[in-house]
Amino acid sequence: MKKYNCWELLQCGREVGGDKVSELGVCPVNKNSESDLLNEGKNGGRICWAIAGTLCGEKVQGVFAQKRETCHMCPVYLLVKEEEGENFRELLPGQKSE
């Protein structure tokens, strides 16, 4: 089963080579190589909620503690949590929730 990254699911166009990069820039999730393979994603693509500076609702979001409520209702978060089951990673290594 293919596991999709956030930019594939949301079709935001902010991935490298995406159609909105010239307007909005490359999303920090797409450039976050330290998160590669977390929740079986590419870069931060399956742990986007834990990465600051993502664009949700046409607004740049802050750190996880600031965007937690919104992310916990996001279809990407819910799908990844379900697909990963007991292996689900909510935070980056060393990151605190508050």
C-alpha cells in the first residue's frame, strides 16, 4: 500500500517543482530531510504537523504547540495516525509538545 505525503494528499503545490512554489515558496516540510522516513514519509511529508512554517488555510502556521488543535483535525494527521497505528510518531525526535 502506498503511503502518501501531505503535499500529495492536499495538493498544495508547495513541493519542489510544485505549481505554487514561485508564489509561496517550497514548504519547510518538503525540505526537512531530518524527518525523512518518519511515519514512512519523504522528508517531513508524514509528520508535517510537527514542523513549523507549514501553510494551512492559506496562512503560515507556527510550531506544533500553536497549531496542535488544527492539526489534530487535519485529514493528513488522521490518515497517518490510522495507517501507522502503534508506530505513529507525533513529534520529531527531541521535540516537546509544548
